Amino acid sequence: MSAADSTLLLRAARREPTPVTPVWLMRQAGRYLPEYRALRARHGFLELCRNPQAAAEVTLQPVRRLGVDAAILFADILLLVEPLGVGLEFAAGEGPVIHRPVRSEADVARLKPIDVESSVGSVFETVRLVRRELSPAVALIGFAGAPFTVASYVVEGGASRDYLHTKRLMYEAPAAWHRLMDVLADATATYLNGQIDAGAQAVQLFDSWVGTLGPDDYREHVLPHTRSVIRALRPGVPVIHFGTGTATLLPLMREAGGDVIGLDWRVPLDAGWAAVGPDVGVQGNLDPAALLARPAHFRERVKAILARAAGRPGHIFNLGHGVHQDTPPEHVQALVDMVHELSAR
Amino acid sequence: MSAADSTLLLRAARREPTPVTPVWLMRQAGRYLPEYRALRARHGFLELCRNPQAAAEVTLQPVRRLGVDAAILFADILLLVEPLGVGLEFAAGEGPVIHRPVRSEADVARLKPIDVESSVGSVFETVRLVRRELSPAVALIGFAGAPFTVASYVVEGGASRDYLHTKRLMYEAPAAWHRLMDVLADATATYLNGQIDAGAQAVQLFDSWVGTLGPDDYREHVLPHTRSVIRALRPGVPVIHFGTGTATLLPLMREAGGDVIGLDWRVPLDAGWAAVGPDVGVQGNLDPAALLARPAHFRERVKAILARAAGRPGHIFNLGHGVHQDTPPEHVQALVDMVHELSAR
């Protein structure tokens, strides 16, 4: 058994039995941690993402503090698309802004090619630095945005509630939509393979906002592109495929691919697992809002999630979405300890 | 057969066969209509809601223009809670703002009682005016926010993405949460009964944001309160119970009550109907974003929804949420005509 195979996370991702349920948390590195805020005070957000030493440090902070079973690379899903020439900026406190959103066939035609090495070459260096520091017992997860979620930022110009521009492009100019998705899917596969080559042992594809679509739209406008990303990845590296609000999309997400499907808190873990089928694992699915309350208030919820997994190999404990920035770090710590304690077999 | 019984909408709400599928649209009165914008230019939003003549005119505008099968009262779900003393304001272009959000046990204890007559007495007058003008073939639907959705505004202080304050109150101070929900449920039942007494022939309960919760939270923190509203309503008046993002909540919403369950576009209409059971009707469920594209692009979607209803009595056609303000009115017109044409039996 190689060192990699001995990590809890990779064993669970392959649906092998583990002595305890592995746990990591989306956005476990970030603003809720004082050591992150200290580093962030000295670097702009994009600069932090692009500086391998700093990004590696941010990646490692929660591993040291919390004892989670995986590190997730610190980066942003939009780094990859900077070369498109859409005017990406991280405005203070507002999240990403895209100054020249892509909303028509002509806008798509005007996009510059994505040179992956130039946009995210520094990320590969971060992966190498982290892997060098990390204990062999802790898995390093690489990640990228899935084509739909990245496209939604590129088309909306930032975060959105209703994704109206995205859907309008999809409905009125389907050929342009598919071209945009092809461009993103190709770059995403290259990006993830670069992370794998640099040392990532698993990768997560974040299709965070895909839950705005119904199943018919997903099947036609998203599935082929997500599938083409996942099929292009190096074999043998587990893929975690995640989205929120996906209760009605789960069988299609499974069809698109992934060894583990990420569930949000809206679907009971057992129902979600039934929807994706027994031949994949599941990751999730505590509501991140639960961590705002004291540990005594979320202990029963953690128990209920573990009970729904019923000790079946293939469950990776996580939140249903990222840690919120005003979460007390000691609550996060309590969660990690609780999962290990309550799942011990 | 009374005049009321002859309307398509009421017959469908009782699951009686109709010659065509009735159609109306959430937010069919509103900013996408030039005649609304003309009136709105002369009145503030709250003033428009509270002026019975103006509100009746806004209610009737889409009926005249579109030939929909129902009018829905023009009002706002937050009018009811103004007496709570939380500092409700409709800021220009920003939606509702609540200046003193309710986030603790002490905040809940401090709330003033809701005097329904003082907060929404003018709405009852609007109902009477509209009913007087409306053709007997067109049903008048009254409405209110469901307790959870209204509570979410009161606790968050406005619209929200993650509902963190709401969930924190729910988890850390459940007794205060239930007290707040009791207050809202009581006032809501009185409000809806007042609309019914004034002439509303059906009512819709909008639990628009309840999809942020998983089923366990819904069952414990929402269901008893929504049920108490619905049980307190005058018998014989159909209740439409609506929310978005509710794929995993549908059986529980049905348990809470309603003769018709509103579905959003994320769930295929037949799957949604199966989830709520054959002894209720369903309303929905075209994605409102579809109306931004030209009618040729949404015709197949409308056909697919009607095919999933399979001509079964009990389907009311609607969007999965409200009409977006930048929707071309002629697209809305095309939709209404299309539903009548394609569903003719």
C-alpha cells in the first residue's frame, strides 16, 4: 500500500472501509481564521492566490489547526479565466467583478484563448510546495470551477441571484453558449491535470451555482461539458463533483461523472446517495449555518448525517457549502473532532 | 353553478376538468409593464400598495392586457408586519429594508402586536374594488407571505443569500423563533381571512425562500406554523402553497397544507406532482428566465410542461417564480396565448 493509499480521504473516495469517517471543509482556509486574516492584511486577494509561498501557507493553516483529513488548495476558480480578456477584478468586499461580461455571440467570438500556464502556472507551484510540507496521512485536493459555474460569472459579470444573462445566452444563442463552455472545459481539464501532475491526489469540480437550472437545461447545456472535463482527467485520481441546490440534478451529475458526488444540506444524505447510486461515494452535508450556533446545537445534526451514511464505505464528511466567514474557529474545530469521535468504528 | 365556480382557475384548483389549462403569472402586475411604470412614477411603492384605487388599477392592468385567468392582488408581503415596529422601508431600487432586524430572544420579546386592520385594512378595500371591476370569468387571488419567508426578512433585515441570522436564531433560540412564527402565523391567517371576506376567491401563501432549509429544519421550524395558518382559513377557498428550491420539501409542504402546491422550474412537473400526491393540484412551472428569450425559444418548454401534466385535472399554469422586470410584455402575452392554444382539449 503506497502512502497515498493510506490516507483516509482517498480510501473513502474509493469506497474502501476506513476506521473513522474522513472530514474536511469547503473554505476551511479563509477569513474565519485569524491567521488567514493576518496574512491577507499583507497581500491583495489575487496576489495571495498567485504567490505560491503565501497560497501554500494559507492552504496549510487549517490542516495545522484543525486536524482535517485533507488540505484543499487555496486559489480562486476565476484565476483560470483571466486570459479571456474579460476584465477580472476582485473588488474589496464585493467578490469578483468582470468588467466586460460575455453576453452575445459576438462577445464569445472575441474571447482570447486561455493560456493555462500563464494564468495558473503559479498554482502548480503552490501544489508542489504544499505537497512537500503535508503529512503523508493528509490528502491534497486540487480543484477548479466547473464550466457552468465559471461561465455564469463570465456572463453575469459577478455573482448573481437569478442568472438571467446566463440563461438568455443559453436559450437564444445556444451555439455561442456551447462554444464558451467548450473553451472553459478544455482549459479546466488542462488546469486540473496540471494540478494532478504537480501532486494533487484528488480533485474537486465546483459547480456551485448549477442548481439554478432544471434537469432539462442541465442535460442539454451543462452535462456534455462537465463530462468532457472529467473524462479528460488522469485516470486513478478521484474526482469529487459538487454543486448546491442540486436535488433534482443528482442523477445527471452522476452521469456527467465523478467518483464522489458532493451533496448540499437540502437533501438528506441517504436520499442523495440513493439518487446518485451505490457505485459512487458521497460528500457532505451539514448546513454551514449550523456552525454559527454552539457545538451542543449541531452535535445531533452531525450524528444524524453519520447515521444516514450508516457506516457505508464511501462517505466523506463535509459541509453542504463553504465555511461562512463569521464562523467561530472553535466551532469548526469542535466539528472536526466530533466527526472523528462519533464515526469511530 | 355559481359565477365563481365557473372560472377556470377555481375549477382547476378543485381538480375539476377544464376546457383549457388556466394560466396566470406571479408578478404579472409590475415593472415589466409600461402602464405600471407610468403609475409608479406618480406614487412611492408603499403608497401604491396602500392606496386602494391605485393598487386595484395595478391589479387589473395585466388582466386587461394579457387575458390571464386570474388577477392577483397587488400588495407586498411585508405590509402586514409594519406594526411590529422593526422599521420597514422600501428603499429605492433595493427592495425592502428592515432597520431594526429581530435577532435575539430579547428582540422577539420587544415586538409590538400586529393590528391587522391598521396595517392592511386598505388591502381589504383593494380586494373589494378589484372584485367589483373584474369579469366573473376571472378569479381574484389574494395572498400573503408564509411565516418563514416573512420571518426571514424580519430577521435578516432584507433579502438574503444564506439566511444565516435566521438560521442562527432558529438553532440557538428555538423558543424565540417559535414565538415569532406564532405571531406571524396568527396575523397571516387573520389577513388572509380578511381578503377572503372582502372577495378573494383563492389565496396563495408565498414561502418563496423556504428552499434554503433542509427537510429536518422545515419539519421542526416551519411546518407547524404554515399548517396553523392554512387550518385557520375559511373553508372552501382554495389555497395555493408556493415556494422555490423546494424539491426535497414538497411532501412536507403538502403535509402543511394547500389544495394546490406551487412548483418551481427545478423539478419536472410530473415528478413534483408525484411528490405531493394525486389528491392536490399543482401550479407551475416555467423558468421565468425563459421569457427573456423569444417565444419560439420557449414554445417547446411550454409544450413539455403541459405534456407532463398530461391533461390531468388540477394543473394551473404559471411560472416557477415571478416575472422578471426586464421581460418584454409581448413575450408574456405570447406565453398566455400559447398555454390556452396548446392545452385546448
